[in-house]
Amino acid sequence: MEKTVTLEEALKRIEELEKENAELREELEYYRNRKLSGRQKHNAKWMEEFYGRR
């Protein structure tokens, strides 16, 4: 069964989804700009040295 959706309901849902999308993009930017933790830095440096010597 298909649910009948009015234009107003559809526009309201689109607005809600756009707001949620904007919030998620902000959260994604936060994680992209976060500094790496010490262990991640160490692993990256170790791999660079290990694979760089071959």
C-alpha cells in the first residue's frame, strides 16, 4: 500500500532532511579536521619508514 503524501508534507520532510544533512556535514568536517592521536601518528610514521626503505 502506498501512503498518500501531500505537497506540504513532502516539503516539510525535505526541509527536515536538509537540516539533518547540514548537521551531519558539520560533524564530518569536525572529524576530518581533528588531529590524529599519538598512536595513529606513530603508525603512519612507522609505515612510512618501513615501506620507504624497500
